[in-house]
Amino acid sequence: MKNIKIKDFVMKYIMYIVLVFMVITLTVANDKFLTLNNVMTILKQISIQSIVAIGMTMIIISGNIDLSVGSIVAFCSVIGAMLMASGVPVWIAIILVVLIGAVIGFISGGVTAKLKLHSFLVTLALMQAFRGLAQTITGGYPKAGLPDAFGGIAAKSVAGVPFLVLYMIVFYAVFVYIMKYTAFGRSIYAIGSNEESARLSGINVERVKTMVFVISSALCGVAAILLTSKVRSGDPTCANGWEMDAIAGAIIGGTNMAGGEGKLGGTVIGLLFVGILANGMVLLGVNAYMQSVIKGLVIFLAVIINSIQKRAHN
Amino acid sequence: MTETILRAKGVSKRFGGTLALDQAELELRSGEVHALVGANGAGKSTLIKIITGAYSNDEGHIYLGDKEIHVKSTFEARKLGISAVYQEFSLINTLSVAENIYLGKLIRRQYGPIEKIQWQEIQNNAQKILDKLESDIKPEAIVGNLSVAQKQLVEIAKALSNDIKVLIMDEPTASLSDNDIENMFKVIKGLKEKGIGIIYVSHRLEELPIIADRISVFRDGRYIRTMDIEEAPKKVIIENMVGTSMVETKRKPCSTDEVLMEIKNFSSGTKFQNINFLLHKGEVLGIAGLAGAGRTELVRAIFGVDQKDSGEIFIHGKKTVIHSPADAKKAGIGFITEDRKEEGLILNMPLHTNLGMTILDKLKRIIGLDLKKEVRLMEEYIQSLKIKCRDSGQKAHNLSGGNQQKVVIAKWLATEPKILIMDEPTRGIDIGSKNQIYDLINQLAEQGMGIIMISSELPEVIQVSDRIMVLAQGKKTGELDNQEVTQDILLDYATRKQAV
């Protein structure tokens, strides 16, 4: 009886156990790892992507996928930099960039929901188009010349905690609440589990699906602002491959690729997992090519563990 | 003829804390049709799944012939000659009949390193099996284009493509028309003659004297008894199923003259044409008709699930536009669909979450949702509808069919509808739950709700409705008062071609 309990416990928290194990190993292996400074570096590293991953997790739970998030971040970043460089006040530029993100989401979500297309295809097309647009309007070069005050948004910190980390915490708090305690959040889970049943229950499936994309793309706008502020330029090649990182974070964190199941808290763990691994490998001086191999293998393992977990649960 | 081919002894199965099957017994002879009956949750499907290797048993023994067997998968069971045809088909719609029959064992030949599937041989063999079933289905036909009855035959053909000793049929006639049922019985008799033992699960007690040789009754996970069909008239079977004798209650009409809803000129392509009817306060309007009469299509259009070509809805005399289920809900209509698993519930979610789906608007507070209220409401319905479950947090797929149906009803009652549409509300559920649902319909009507009930069981329509509308091939062929109606009259209207 006791054995079964231990087994259940290990099964349920295996990702956390592996994470703790990884932290302990790295702490022993390298004395720079568990310093306040390095912890903040890791958190800062994942902070901007983690905001994109919020939207991605919601989209996957709703039964869809969005491949265009990286391109949208790049496009929004470029637009924001151009607006500010041409003298538009910072706060107006910020609002506009987030709005532009929302409009893009309205297009991808609206088309997906209304025409009942597969979001994979719709966003695959948009991924190409917005990356291309970002490069076209900048001629391929980063757009610099941003106001100094703007840099503070990402660079400042309070009591040793970087603003970026605070943004992450605030956004997660808000969206964890939305997913769990609002009609909108509950509708997302319902649609991802059984769309027909949700529709017959009087849930406006099209609207909810579209809204999820609007929110996700608006969050890409937010991420674009933070990224632009962090690197002090609008780079059309930035955020390359972020869609895959966000998907990996969500999946490692236990979100079901088929929709209906998943938690934002899990996504943070998933991102931390990848972030700590990357950080540790740098500290240990692992060769850059090898880092990618190891990262890939770890994601692979995590996905397998997750599926075993789910089967045990059922 | 009397040789025993399959025997289950003292078979038990637990799911977590619940004992789903307790010391079950079954003895199947070759060439017999052995009916398994019992209310939902009686343990029939658990027993079947153990025999076919889908579940493993915790206790007991299963013998095939005189050898004990321990099947671990349906694949192994099939190799031993035990096949099952379930209500939910295992066919792949996009493949041909022949390929479906031979799926997983396609006949191949090796040409050096290259293998080639022998399509011609597969087609010929499939044709032979289909001939044996006296079916005119073409082996090259795509399964997705077949009717339900034809698909069922393909399932049987698939089972026969193995050397089969035991065939398990789960509610084979549930979705068939009378004509198809007759054919199905012919097929079953043919299989009997070949010495195949058939385990036949059915809720349709009337058909058992026609098709079954013996009958075993299960109740609450326990084996009750096995009888020869001659000594088991319907009344005896029901007594054994229910355990206590049932009292039939007659419905007191409580219909008023106040018109709740008027449907005018509803038409949609060939599905239904020019349907008009009234629904009064406190009335139960039955919709009867044969399969394909357009009953479900009509109510789906009323509820805004499907588009219609024309038609108007008046609620309390006011014209109401309904384009979506959300509109219908706002207008005070509830809809309990035919397919509770696919359409009614989200099976992997807790009961209270399923309830909350329809009333998210009502649970809204200034910020967030009142989830305590959701749980409280679900618990109230568990009490009042006598839903058998652990608690409101249990996942819906762990409940038996009758209890799942009650959860669907609860989730619509929670919206406090004025009009409730119920499509086959008692399909595939046990007699105990059925009677509870009939009582509930009575109560709701007494409280002034207008109820539209579709049912394929004529005695049920007659028992429950105040008034019955009959559809045939998309047309309204009759509207009858329940006082003057008999099954014969209903069937007569249901086979008419002329609209009223």
C-alpha cells in the first residue's frame, strides 16, 4: 500500500523531481549556478518567451495551434521601433503595437473559427507572411534609434528583481485566474475537450476561439515591446523559433496536444526546465551544437514521461 | 448442439473502489444465442470486455472449450476465435469494405525483398464472406458511404474472416429499422447453424423471444440467473432485472391552453418540409416516427444547431430569431441531445463542470465565477435526480449511461428553461433510470414546462406524451391525442406519405 503511494507520488510529480534533481546536480557541479544573480538571469531569460507561451498554452488547450507567434513578435517589434524612431510617444506606440497584435490574432483566429480551417495551416501561412513583412519594411536591418526612456521598461529592476520577471509574474497571475475562474477560461477547456458539446451547451464557440487568438497575438505584441526594449532595436530576425519553444514549454508542462487539458503553471515549469538546462550547459561549458542535441533529447524524454503519466492517470 | 464452448466462473472486476462485476457466471453453448440483459451498470459490458480481453479480471476463470484461457488483448481473443461487434463500430470510414474486413491481416506475397498486397484475393475472399451473409454489399465499396445496417454487416463479416467460435453482439438492433432487424435476425440464425455461440446484449426485451435461446440476467454487477427463453416472458425478465416488482403509472395530463411556442413553416432541404406545430404550457408533445423521418433534424433546427431554409418561431406569441444554440438558450429552450457521450457531456471533466457549461453566464460574478454555486447546484441535482456517483467532482465517463443522462438533464434544468427538448432521453439506459426520467418529465410538465420528446419506442411515446406529432420522411403526417392512440395507429401514420 505504501509502495503504491510512493509510486503514485513519483509518477505525479516526476517533472518536479527531475527539475529538483537537475538543480541539485548543477549546484554541486558549478558554484556559480545557485547564486541570486544567476537565478535572476535564468528568470529574465525565460520571461519574455513565457508571455508568448501563455497565449500558446491557451490556444493548444482550445484545440488549436499557432505557428505564427515568433513572426508576429518580430513584426510587432519592427513596427514599434519604427513608430518610436519617428517620434511617436512611447506609450502610444506601446498601445498601437499591442493593438496590431490583437488585430493579427483576430485575422488568424477569425479565419480559423469562421471557415473551420485547421489553425496549423492558417498560422503556417501567417508565419511566413509576417516574417517576410517585417524584413520588407526594414530592408532586413534592425531598426535602432529608440528613445532612452524606452529601454528602462526592460532594463530596470526593483529590490534586485528585474522588471521583466515582475511582468512575467503579473501576467501569469492574471491568466491563471482567467483560465480557472472565468466563463471565458472554462469555455476554452470545454471547446478543446468536446467542441460539439460546448456548442450545444450554448457556448459561442467561434467567438471564444477567435478571442483566444486575439489574446495570444496581443500577448505577442506585449512580448515584442519587452524584447524591443531589451535589445534597444526592432530586429526583423528576432524571436525566430519562438513558436517551437512555446509549444515545447506547454507540452513539457503537461498540456495535451489534442486540447482540453493543460495548466499555465505547468507551462512555467516547462520553460524553467528548458531555461535551467540551457543555463547549466553554458556554465558547464558544453559545446553549442551539443547543447541543442541535449535540449532536444530532454524535450523528447519529457514528452514521453508526460504520456506515461497520463496513461497511469487514466 | 449442447456442447459448452465458453464458460466464465466467478469472474470479478473492480474499478478503484467500485465492484463492477461480482462473481459473474456465464455458460455459452455452441449454436446458441445467449442473451445478456440487465440495467445499465449491471455488469454486462464489463463481463464482455473481460471475455474479449479489453479488461483483465481480478478474480475467476474463463474457459474456452475445456481449456482455461487468459486473454490479454482483443487481438489475442480474436486469434482464439472470440470476436465482438460493438455499438460503436471499429470500421475505418475512408477504406473499402474488403480492406476493413482484412485490416491487420492483409494477404501479402513476398517477391524477393518486395512485398505486394494481394488485392484481388482479398476482394474475392471478402466477397465470399459477404455472400455467406447473403448481403449485396460490394467489397470495393467505401465504408463511409454505407448505411448503419450495412456497416454492422461489415463488422460481422470482419469477425467471420477469422475462424470464429464465439461472437459477441452488443445491442445489434439498437439503430436498425424494422426491415434491417429482420435481416439481422436471418444472419444471426445462419451463424447459429454453423455452430457459432452468440452472446447477445440487448435492452429490447420484445425481440428476445424471437432470437434468443437462453437468457442470463445481471443486476448491480451480480449474476442473477440463467433461464430458457420459453420460461422467461418479458414480465419475468423485468422482475429479475429490477429486483422488485414495478408499478406502472399512468400519466395525468396537465396541459394548459396557453401557447408556449409556435413553430411555423419549418423546412430544410429534404430533411423536413413545412412543419407547423404548437407547444402548450405544461404539455408533453411526443414526436414519433421511423428512422430517417427527420425528427432529430427538426429539433436541431429549432434549437439553432443546424441551418434551416425557412421557418419562424414564436415564443409566448413573440417572434424569436434563433441562429445558434446560444440564442435558443437565451430564449428559454433546453436541448437534451440523442448522443450524450459526444454531444451532451464532456466525459473527461467533473460532473459539476459539465453542469456549469450551460450556466456560465449565471455563475458570473463581478470578477470570476461562483464555482461554489456550481458545485452546490450539482449536488442538489445529484440528490433530486438520484444520480448515482461518488460526488460532484467525479468524471462523467465513470458513470453508467442512465446516470450520465441524468447529468445532461441536470445541466439543462440548471438553465431554468421554459421549453425542454429531449431527443431519445431513455435510449440505451436501464428500466429503473427510465422510470425515474418519466417521473421527472411528469413533474416538470406539472410545474408548467413545455416538453418536446422524441422517442423511437412507441409504448414510451404513448405513455409519456399528452399529444403526439408523427413525422414520416420529413413530413408531418399526423397529430394525435394520447387518449385515442395505440401503437398500431402510430405506426400507420408513421408509414404514410401524405402530409396533413
